[in-house]
Amino acid sequence: MKKLSLISLGILASLQVANAQTISSKKWADLFSYNNVLAMKEDNGKIVAAAENGIFYYTISTGEITKLSKANGLHEVKISAFDYNPQNKIGLIGYQNGSLDVISPDGVKYVVDIPIATGYNGSKKINHISITGDLAVISVGYGVSIFDLKKKEFKDSAFFLSGGVYEASNEATIFGNKVYSVTNTGLKTHDMNTTFPVFTTWVNEMAGSFKHIDSEGVLSFSSATTGYLYNGGAPVALSQTFTNVHDLVVTSTNITVTDLNRVYTFNTNGNFNNTVSFGEECNTATTVGSSVYGGTILSGIKNEASNSFKPDGPYFNYAYKISLYGENQILVSSGGRENRFNTATLNPKNPGFYYFNGVEWIYPSYFVGSTTRFNVLDVVSDPVNPNDIFFTNYTLAPGQGIYKMKYNAGSKDFTFTKSYNLGTNDLNTRRPVGFAFDDSNNLFATIPFSGEGAAQGPFTAIGAYDRATDDFLIKNTTSSFGGAQKPLFYEGLLWIPIPRINGFITYDAKNTVNTSDDTAYILSQANGFAATSGGTLSVAFDKSGDAWIGGDVGLRILPNAVSAIKTPASVTVEPIIIEQNGLGEELFRDGQILQIEVDAGDHKWVSVDGGGVYYLSADGQQTIKHFTKENSPLPTNSITDIKVDRKTGKVYFVSYDGIVTYQGDVSDVTSDFGNVLVYPNPVVYSNFKGKVTIKGLAEVTNIRIADAAGNVVHSAVARGGYYEWDLNNMRGTRVASGIYFVLMTNEDGSDKATAKIAVVN
């Protein structure tokens, strides 16, 4: 098992990942939102809080905040339940897919699945977790299961099956030697004995629909509007009535009830103490001493002075595309797609876009409480006026169109400037998708379903932004297509994937916003796209000028794209053929290619819908890495966008479940050497059994590795700025312990570099 060091984690000084495969490393980081706090527990002046995609720790006295996510120890996202025992320092995280993470001072143990009742086909989501001592009761869609925290394994399960129908346990707790579960039909109890799994032996103590329950010295539970104190006799109603109870928490001194917009506290005799409002809706609340802390939906943890405490991150996790610009600035769009189509289906949170100013995440107040429907598929900063932000709203009228906003660094907010309806208010037409700037900083937008009168709907159009009139000029490209994706500007042309027709558009705007002399070049299935493909989704260019075009079925290459596209009738797009078990096989033959990105070393990052992300050699013949949600911190296997910061080599992976970053090995690759770095170094076999990475190389590097006696043990030609040595010599066996010298020259011998590697077997 591999140790993971987590800085300043307080409760967890170091973690061991106890599953079969370590999925996180120092190369990964998360850009998750920690606004939506689902559950909290206090431990000696710390609040341990569970958000949607991670846990964070807030030390009240110092204000220190640290976090734990899939990027540095956890194994999943989409947390649905959490509890923590301050006495044994063990926490239990439940996920929507039914898996568990057990957090303890010894590490993080991944429990793949909960026990499933025979014939149960419902949701596997963990509804609730309650820890008492070394046992936890897990509430799920079929009933309850007991989990042993010491052994990290399940004990008995009770399947709430009656009349052939399973009933969910909404929440449950262990009180004394008895399990108490609240369901939609009543408060159910059973001693933890041999008949525990037999549902017919359970007792329905009180009929009704109940949502929440907790215990610590006393037991309390609630319906949506009424709380109860229960000491074995008849339940006694709390003195307050509620609007919609979101949570109920019992501590040694208080019962805390989180209502729709207020938090009520009672002593353990059920007497009313106080009420607190945090100015917004809360999921949960707890007391620490005499103070109340709220776990909000939108602002992390709040104290009674309405100060917010949480790790910095975007407003929500839901993300679709990102734009990188300036000094580490990020704009994130939050729109959505269904299958291969852009969709006007709206995220019920109506999120708009998120902005990182290089230091902190900022959310435009314009979107908070807005009644306009937003489905933002792209958002960009104007290079001429970087504080001017344009975004597309791909939704049904009213509201569709392009919007402009201005960022104010002083107020750290955006003000609405203008909305461009693109010349139509029809329900389905002129819904803009994405933007690109040309070399003269002219802005162009792709606009599907453009047309007028009886011809409304079939055209794919280009919108050219005229700065003089502050408006968009619309040019229809063809009557054959209806959809469009975000364009890519390359070598004077706009390259536009078409998701609804098996084809592709290249648009020549002649370096102006005047659309009268523009030309569109069209590729169709006859040019070599897969016969089973329904459209193209993504495009990228490599250093050779080849276009890599991703379709909803397969990947195609257009060699020498700029010159070839001018004569589309003679163009053939080609698949990449790789050798598989001695036979030629088309790369990604059946895959839907969501995004392609090329790094500074000409390697290709390719996102395959449901298949994770592949990192390919420059020619696509070799898979260097393959990241999935199972073997890496990727939150999902469907990554909707990839961006590489070529200065740093950092790779951004975007998804509807959040954003993570990976520190790649390739940055600023030129014909000369950069800052050459070897890692790990020294290489101690007992700690590391992988390949040694050499980064900071020239675009083409001749490598010789020699032992202390000057004998060359390995030689290679590295392309793309980095190289991985497997520590084998020319005979294919591992080299002996010792110091090895790496001698390197660039392609023409004009630049040289050296390095040392210490090997300890």
C-alpha cells in the first residue's frame, strides 16, 4: 500500500489507499465546488464537512481549511451521505453509486458495494449514515445494513420487503442495542440480534412519513413539519412546527433542526432554545459550544455572523467547456449536451458561467435568482478589452442569443452590458453555440438553425461581431446542415464540427467581419467519414498541420488540412490504423470523440464518451496513458472538454461532475532544452516500480544513458519534450544499483544537457 501525504489535514495526517489501485497522486488537483454542504460533524474545535465531491475540514480557532477529494485520496464523487466519529477518528462516506470510503488515521479504504437484496433493482444510493462507536447503520433503498468500522466489512442487513415491494430507509440510527429507522410509512425498530435480518420481526413504533433521525444520549426524529423526542414511551412533539425539515442533528447538549430557511435548537429535554437564520437555505446545521453553524447549499459553512468558510472553488460543479487566458484566468461554461447534440434542456440550477481571476473564484451576481433561462455553451474574454466577456445562451426563446458582460475587478463582479438576439425571436432558431477569435481579434460565433420565413431552421450560420456597430452580422453557410459546434480558428480559417450531419465545415472569413465575400468549404461522408457516423464533434491541429476530427463514431485525420480543404471534392479524411494482436485495427472505431487537444510536444489528448481520456503519441500509434474514473481522479468517463496550458503543461479535464487538473510532463517545447528535470530521483525500487521521467527536453532529443564506468546502457530518441526510461538496459534487464549519467543533445547538436539518476534496487 502506498502512503499519501496530505498537508495540514489535522484529523488525517497521512493516508493509505487500501484498494487495489492508487488513483491519485501529487500531479492531480481538483477544481470542485465545496459550496453545497451535505453533512457536518464537530471534532474538538474542527468541523468536518461533506460537500458534493469531497470532504473539508474547518478549524474554528485558526480559520484553517483543508480538503480531501478524489484528487488526493478519495475514490469517488457524488457524495450522498456522511458521518464521522470524533472518538475513534473514523469517517464514513457514502456515494450515489452505492460505494463507500472509510476514512481513518490508517488511511482510506474503498468499499466497492453495499449488499443488495435478491431481486432488488432500485437505486443503490447511500441515503444516510449514522456511526455509533465502531458500528454504522447504512440506510439504502431496500432497508438498512450494519457496517463494522474496525473490520471494514458489512454485518447484518435487513431488507424492508413487504408485499413484494421494497421500502427505503430514509435515515437510521443505533440507540442502545437497537436500530431505529424512519421510512415513509413509520418509525421502525429492531434489536441487533439474530432475527435482525427478518423484516417481519421489526416493530413499527409509530405510523407516519418520517424523514430524519439522530441520537446521542437521547433520540429524536422528524417528519417534514414536526420533530419528536423519543425515550421509549410515546414520542413527544417538539414545541415548534416547521415548514420543511432538511435535517435533524443530536449532540450531547442540543437537538438542532434545520428547517427551510431557519435553524431551531432545543435542549436534550426537548425545550426550545433559540432560532438562527443564515440568510439562505441550509442542508444541515450543528452546534459547537453555544454557537450554531449552518451547512448551506450555496456558501459552504456559515457562522451566525453569516461569515462563509469553505475551500475556494466554482459556484457549482456542473461544467461543460473552459477558456484559459491571461495570467491563469479561467472562464467555465455550464451548458449541456444530450447524446451528440447540443440541447436546450436546462440545468435546474440555471448556473450561467464561473470565473477564476487568477487568485479566487468569482460568480456573477447577475445569475443569482435570475428568471432568464441560461444554457451557456461557451464563454470567452475579448482580447481587445479583456474585461468584456461574451457568452452564448443556447436555449429556447425568450433568452436565446449572445450576451456581453463587463468584469469589475474592484467589486469582483460582472455587470450586464448587452444581449444580442441575432435577428430572431423564434422559439427554435439562431441558438448560438461557441466562439473563436481570428488573428486580428475579430470575434466569430457558430449559430445553428438559422433562417428566415419559410426557410427557418436548416442553416448553419456564422455570426461576425462588428465592433463599429456593436452587433453581429449573420451569414448562412449551407442549407444542408442544422447544427454546429464551437469553432476553432487555425491558419486564417474557422473549422467547425457539425453534430447533426455526417460532415464538417471550414469557413473562410477573409480576415474581416464583412460576410459578403466569405467562402465555406464542406466535407461530407463521401470524403471518408465513417458510414455509421451521425456527425462530427471536435477538431484539433497538430504541428504538421493535420486536422484531427472527432466524430460521434470514430476519429479521422485530414492531412495538410489548410491546403487540402480548398479542394473538398478531392479530399479524403483517413482513420488511424494501429496494430492489434497482429492485425490492423482502426483507432477509436466505435468511440464518440468528445474532445481532442494537442500539447506542446504534439501529443494528443483524446476524450472518448464513456471511455475516459487517452494520451497518444504524436502519430496516434501509441497510447502513453489512459485515464478513467476507475484508475484516476477523473470524476466521470465522459470528459466534455480538455485544455492544456502550454506554458506549464497543466491539463484541465472538464465534466458535468466537476473539473480536475493533471500536471503533465510537457511544456514550452522548442528545438532547444528547457529546465531538464528527472523524477523520481533517486529511484528506490521498494518505493517506486514505474518508469523514470525526464522532462524539459528539446522537441527532438538524442539520449544516451551511461553507467559510472562510461558504458552506454540505454539509448533512445525522444520526441515531444519528455522521455520515460523503464530502467532496463539494452538487453531488457533492469540495471544494477548505482549512478547513471544522462547525456542529451538536440536534433542538430546545437544544444546539450546532462542529468544524473541514482538507482537503488
